[in-house]
Amino acid sequence: MAQEVRDPQRHADAEYFTLLSGQKIPSVGLGTWRSGSDAAKAVCTAIVQAGYRHVDTAAEYGVQEEVGKGLKAAMQAGIAREDLFITSKLWCSDLAPDRVKYAVKKTLKELQLDYLDLYLIHWPFRLKDGAHRPPEAGEVLDFDMEGVWKEMEDLVRDGLVKDIGVCNYTVTKLNRLLKSAQIIPSVCQIEMHPGWRNDKMLEACKKYGIHVTAYSPLGSSERNLTHDPVVTTVANKLNKTPAQVLIKWAIQRGTSVIPKSKHEERIKENIQVFNWVIPEEDFQVLSTIKDQRRVLDGEVLFVNKDHGPYKSTAELWDNED
Ligand code: NDP
Ligand code: 1BO
Ligand code: 1BO
């Protein structure tokens, strides 16, 4: 068992985690998937009013220009660029060696930034431009993992990004990547919450020193765990909100965490997670919820049951679930 899983009090008040590169990633960041036209206001509110220093976005979210406006407003309000940690992601249609640099430059332009703190491979599956959901025959292409990673490494050398990492990897894919990587991924971003603990990936990452960021920490909008009776019972006992308990649970596991909200009050609520702890017994209760399942299994994006190359979600996740 990884140290953090064994000792959930160790990271209780970590405001930052240190990456392999030495860079620090703030433990709480603002998610921006499905923030739409509210993204600029959410980002600015989070940074200037609520004290966030970490924002997670992606080309695929279609909000980067809005996020960029929010970042610009925050910087105009006096927050220094170097105090912010901005993450974006390489989308599946750009998952080819000759498209990586172009994709990051487009992202930087949309965000009005000259570097990213972290650039992630969004999903380890390459899609044809304009692929349908679910994909039609021939729309899921071969992914040159080693070739793309080499280009990602070049982005670090060129100073366009400080750290690189992956999302939605399995232990199998991580082991393959590590065989050829010259720069080990600093971060692996994966779905994690008490309803999908994903202990296997957490432990694999810890073994290699790869930091984990937990996405959909509240169970996303599809499985809103803020109404789960186990979570609400612990929240009532600790006099905290269910969202705060879910976010704190993630930090106590040694992961950074990127809750998304479009609402000012919730954005503020979601970072009030310091100077208190989830006691061991309650942490264990949260860590033994039986109904373990992913919210984002990737099926709609990558599975074509008749033509493949991935005919089931089990295949996407290398039969590790
Ligand atoms: P979250 O688990 O963050 O949940 C977001 C939902 O919870 C929204 O419906 C939000 O509504 C609601 N919510 C937010 N705060 C509270 C609160 N205090 N009380 C009750 N409800 C609340 O889901 P996401 O899937 O958005 O994950 C977070 C982020 O992770 C994403 O936004 C994205 O940045 C990243 N991500 C990355 C993925 C990847 O493949 N790498 C995949 C999925 C997510 P409202 O906005 O109305 O407040
Ligand atoms: C559509 C991509 C899933 C959220 O990151
Ligand atoms: C639109 C995202 C769905 C992932 O399975």
C-alpha cells in the first residue's frame, strides 16, 4: 500500500504537492469542463476572491478563450503569472507527433499565455478529426505513444510547458510509456472519488513518484456524490459540507484535486478544506463505499462495438478494472 493510503493524516493540510520536476502543484484547482460561457467569471472569482492558484482546462472543453479572459483579469487584479499553475490537455485528434506543437501553441494563444505549467495527454486514444460519438468505423486510429511523448518532451525543452503528464492511463499503458520516456510523466490525472477509488493506479503512480490529480472528485454531474448518505453522514458529523469532505478525502490520499463549479459560493466552499482533518475512522468509512464504478468510462468517445479497434470499455482500460 502506498504511504499516503496507509497514512491519510500525512497530507492533511498540504496546500501544494511537489512534482518530480521540483515544481509545486497546488492541491486544489478549479475544473472547467462544461463551464461554458461562465468560465471567465469562474476562473477570475476562484483566483481573486477564493484564493485558487491552479486551474485545469483542455482544448476539448471549448472554454480556453474564456479561461484566458479570466486569467487575464486575475493578473490585472495583481496576481502574478508565476504564482499560478495552469494545466491544459492535448486532445485525441491531435494525438500524432506532427500535431503536438501546433496544438499546444493554439492552446497558449487561446489562454493568452506564453507557457503552461502542465500539459497532459487527455486520453490515450487517437481520433480522426470530426469523429462521431460513438465513433464510426475507422475513426479510432493508431496512437504512436512513444512518438507523441517524444514531442511532449520537446515542449519542455523548448520552454513551452514546465511539466508533462498523462490522463486516463492504465498500469499497462504507464509501464509501456516508462520504457521509452526520457522525462517521466510528472502527473497522471485520473477519475477518483470515494465511488471510484482506483487504488491500483494510485499505488502504481506512487511507486514511480508520479503525482496523481483526482478528476471528477465530486462524482461529476452524472453521479453527484454530495448526496451520497455515507458522505453526508460524515459531513454532518464534521460540520463541513459534503463537497468539502470529498475534496479533503482526495487531499488526504496525497492527490491534488480539481472540483468544477460555475457558482461563486460553491467555488469558495470547495477550497475551504484546510486547518481541519477527516479523522481516521471517518476516512476509512469513506474509503470502503461498496458501489465502485467509473463515471467516465470512455465508451461514448472510443468504443465501436462492431468494428473496434476497442469493442468494449474493458478493452479501453486494458481489462484492469
Ligand atoms: P466534479 O466532480 O468536479 O463535479 C462537478 C459537478 O458538481 C457540477 O455539476 C457542479 O455544479 C457540482 N458542484 C460543484 N461544487 C459543488 C458543491 N460544493 N456542492 C454541490 N455540487 C457541487 O466533476 P467534473 O467532471 O467537472 O470534474 C472536475 C474537473 O476535472 C473537470 O471540470 C475537468 O477540469 C477535469 N476532468 C478531467 C478529465 C480528464 O479526462 N482528464 C475528465 C473529467 C474531468 P455547478 O457547476 O453547477 O456548481
Ligand atoms: C470530453 C472529455 C472528458 C472530460 O475531460
Ligand atoms: C463526453 C464524455 C463521455 C466519456 O465517456
